[in-house]
Amino acid sequence: MTTRYTDDHEWINIEDHEAATVGITLHAQDALGDVVFVDLPAVGSTFKKGEAAGVVESVKAAADVNMPVGGEIVEVNEELRANPALANTDPMGNGWLFKVKIADMTEYDQLMDVPEYDALLKTL
């Protein structure tokens, strides 16, 4: 299991070669506050790296979820749609947003690893 991060505070985790799981980081959910709604992409839709694929809304803000890599959405977290608070209570686990079939693995390889992401957080 290898997790990478974006400077927009999304994480992406490759558990197998079929799809990678995407969610928001602890920092993102802390900044948003209590999540009350998530707008998830449609299964089968495709996005380029950096495109908004969804929205996370909280009591104080709304934030786009940008694609960390280009690819096709192969699954969404219906449990999260029914219980958006999972994005707060378990953002790196059960609060995942969607799974994507990565179109270009070099985009994944260019994302931040844990030490790089930790260094970014120290600058905020």
C-alpha cells in the first residue's frame, strides 16, 4: 500500500493494480470542519489530473476535490454519501471518496510522498 498526496490535500492510495482510492487528508477535514455533504463523481466518468471531480461541503465552507491523477472513476463511496461525517471521523479510511483507474502512472509517481507532504504542512 503506497499513499501519495497533492498540494490540494487529497490523498491517493494504490492497493492493487485495478484502481487507486482517493480521499481528503486530515489537514483538509480539519480546515473544512464538520462535513455535511459530498458530491461524488459518476462511475464511468473520466477526468484529467487537476480537474474537479467532486465537492466536499461543511458547515463553514465548500471545497472542490481535484483529481490527483487522470483516469476513470470505477467506484464511489456510497456509505460516505449517506454519512458525510465519515470524512471527518475517518478521512484516511472509511471516509474515502472514490476509486480511479489511473490512466498514466507517471502522474502518480510525481505526487508527494509522506515526508514531502509533512514538509508542506509545516509551511502552512
